[in-house]
Amino acid sequence: LARLSKDLGDLYHARALLETALSSAPDSMEVQTAMALLLKQMGDWQNAIAVAQKLLRVDSDYPPALFCISDCFFALGQFELARECLHRCIVRDRADPSNLNAINAVHAALGLPTFPPGSVYSLPVKPGPLSPQVFNPVVRQERGAQQQQQKQKHRHGG
């Protein structure tokens, strides 16, 4: 029902249904994933990150959670954290073309070189643990504010 509501554009009804499902099955990765993705679609970045973080505590390389968090960090202007999450996805599944599009968007935002279509990424095969910033909301907010200040400074020639 939640998927049908979402497909029909009734995101708030879908959210209510998923909240009910979560109260019945709080450890369901499927329901948590659906909730994180719905919150992201609704633009509720911080709550989407919080739900996806719960998934990463179960599986630190879970691609749907990493992509969700990466998209949210990107929307919040926290490009380094978005890049870190995407790198983990790429290491897990280098063949997925959406990985290339996502990493190129983040690299472009950071002023880094992008990868040509069909390229194999020059990333480590086994990434280290995720940085604490991915899980610490206070650091995340401070870092986002610093990046916004740097962008404004750069735009105004400072």
C-alpha cells in the first residue's frame, strides 16, 4: 500500500503507512529502506539520513542506505561526505552505471575530475570504515556550514 500511495503521488499517506509498518516491524530492513528513500524523496534530508544510518549499523556496505545518505549529503551541500558514501557503493558494485553518474556529479561539485562513460573507477578495492562524520549529526551540520561559507567566499572573490 505504501508503494502504491507513493506511486500515486500521495507521499504523506505512504509515510503514514510506512510508520505503521515500522511500529510493527522496527528491524525490517525492507521497511526502513523504503522509509529512508521516501523521506529523501520528500526532501526530509536529516530524517532520511537518520533512518539510513540505522541500516548501516546492520550492514555498513548496504548500497541503498549509502546511496540515500549520499544523495542527502549532496542536497545539503556536504559533498565530501556524499563522495565517501558513493565510493563505498562503487567498490561494492563497479558495474552499476548510476554509480558513475552520481560520482561524477559529486566530483563536479568538488571541482575534481570526472570519469568518462564506461570507465573503471580508480578507487581502492577495500575502503576503510566510514568516517565518524557520516554518523555524527553535530559534525555533519558544522561541516555543512563550513562548506557553505567556503562557497560564498569563493563566489564573492574572497
